Amino acid sequence: MKKLLIGLLLMSGSAFAQDLSLGLRAYYPFNGNANDASGNGNNPVFNNATLTSDKFGNPNSAYHFNGTNTYMRVLNSTTLNMGVNISLAARVRPTGFYTGTCYNNAILFKGDDDYLLGDYFLRFADIEYGCSTPSSSRVEFRGFLSRAYNVFVQLNQWYDVVWTNDGVTEKIYVNCVLRDSRPATASTFSNSYDLYIGRMNHVNYPYWLNGDLDEIRIYDRALTQNEVNLYSGCSLLAVNLTQFTTSVINNENIKLSWNTSEESDVTKYMIERAIAGSTDYTTLGETLPNHRTGTNNYSFTDVTALPNILYNYRIRIASMDGNQKYSPVKNAKIINNAVYTNIYPNPARETIKLQVNNYSGMASVSTINSMGKMISTSRVNVIPGSPILLDIRSLPAGTYWINIQTGSDKTVKKIVKL
């Protein structure tokens, strides 16, 4: 057998058993056939998909769906109907996109139409424009209302997709990474329809799947992040993050501080930020590990944070074998109702950006050298949210002051020209 239902995760020197058979209502490992391995007898009564190799090259260990007329049908049963607690998991390699009406691609679907009471599904689609102006460049994974933001599906790549709902929050993960989390709205995931794999059972909207499927699982509970990691084979790194905090410095910058007590196989810490309520994280910078015995202390200062915006921060931790894990998310916000100017990057060689906050209109910008002599001055139009670009290529290397006059407010910032 190529799959295991029970795994052992090691974290911070302690062992936690993660039983992936707990709450399993249907399990399709596709080990040479399409039978349900959960013990609940949810075997397909129809299957014309063809066996193919799985993600790891094992022959006859996944099924290919041709995007035209191949699918599996599993009869409705009590074990395929849940209350509000549910998880759906699938390993999928898209090999083409459905081009019929609404541009959806069904991985699994229990419900003969979109958004019927009690239905559930996993699919990938051009979620916003699929029924009007579809594009293959905007295709994302979706489970019920959750969507894997900014994970645009590429053909001929394997993805592990997990969607969970615990009655309070629904979440979707792609390759172990949480991509969306939102309040749960469904009152039940129970209906009288059969389960279809590789299509939706609708004459006008069949949503044929063109791709390979493997490791399909249906649970009557919400999997945890650790269980998602185990399902997808993402290792838990040998790092113990003992502290992670955020703080506002001088009402201008946000400082991240974290401590570790073990980091034997860590290659780097990547600091990521997103506006609160979004899962679209961007990388701000990287820090290399100390690899010292005992406690290791780290910090990173975000000098690009804008006032009056709540940011979420996390640390993405990479290991020597290419795996990664994430810290808990921390948030911070600079409260500033006065006119304030942020300058970045600093030091700089060619250009710097001036971000003026809480002001709109004309401003005067002057550059002064270390001898107190004004080098240049100009009038600029400040537009909220749009940084002002200053070209400093002609300046000799050294220290300068930028004087920004906005109405009655004056700000002086020191810069270093490299």
C-alpha cells in the first residue's frame, strides 16, 4: 500500500499521534481500483476513468479523467451525509480546463446543481468571471464558499487541496498552506443526491474534469493544520518557535521579534505581511538562522507599514530539504492621524519613495546636503496611496536630508545615498 492512515508528528520534542482514519466517511486511495478503503462501502457503481501513475510515479495508483465523458458515481448513503462538520481532500493534477458554460472543473460533487441546500464539492474555476468572460489564467481552487486566493492553477502540476468546515469557520488549504478562512454559513452538508467524482450531475453544467485524481477523502470532522500537513506530506521542521511578537516603534515602524530554542535544519526565516482580512501575503525580507545552541533571538523592522492599516504578519520557515512551516499570525497597526511621511528604501542608490499619509494636495520637497546647502527643490502633487518617486542618481554618495512641506506641516527625513 502506498498510503498510510495513521502518522506520527514530532514537534518540540513531543510526539502527537495524528489518526487520519478518525471520522473518515469515504477514502479512495486508487490502489489499482476505485474501491472505498474507509470500510463504509461507498464504492463507485459506475467508473469509466482510466488508471494512471500517481504523483510519485507509481503505476495504476491514480485515475485519469478525460474532460469529456469519464467520471465515477457513488450512490447516496448515510455515511456520505454530514452535519456542519466536514473535510474534503483530494490530490489533483489538471491536464486541461473545462471550456463549457461557467468554466468550472469538478473534482467531486454531491448535489446535482450549484449551491443546493446541503450540497458539498471541491472544484477549480475562474470564480469571478467564469460565467461571463472566463480565462484560464484566473483559475483557483474552491470548496463551498472558500477560495484559494492567488493560487492560479497550472496544468500538469500536482496539488493537494483540503477544505474544512467546523460549523464556525470554513478553510481551504493548497499544498499545506492555508489560502482562505471565513465564517461558516451552511447549516448542513446532507442531501439525497449521489456523489460524483470528475463531474457535476447536471445536463447543462457537467463541469467535466480533465486531469488525474488521487487520495480522495471525505470526513465528518474538520482536519487540523497538522493533519493537513500529514495528508500532504509536509514535514514539521525541527524548529521550536518559543516567542513571536509585534510592536509599533515610535509610531512609525512595526517591529517583529521572535525566539527559537531549536533550529537545526532551518535555512532561512521569511517575513510575510498581508492586510488583515486578506490571505494575499507578500514577503518583506529574509533572516538567516544563527544555529546556536540554546535560545536564538531575531527581529525585523517593517519600515514600509502605512499608518491606520491593520496588518497581519507571519514567518515562513524553510528547511534544508525544501519543506516549510508557518508561525502563528500576529497583527499590528500604526495609529497616526497627523501628516506623516515614510521614505524607502533607505539607504538607496537610484530612487527613493516618499509616502505621505493623511494629506492630499501640493507639497514642497527639498534636498539638503550634510553642509546644510539646498541641492534641489520641487513642487509635487500628493495623491493618497501613491508614493512620490525621487531620482537621486546624480547625488554623490553621502548623507542628506529631505524636507517635505505639506501645508503648515513640515517633516525632515534623513537618507543615505550609496
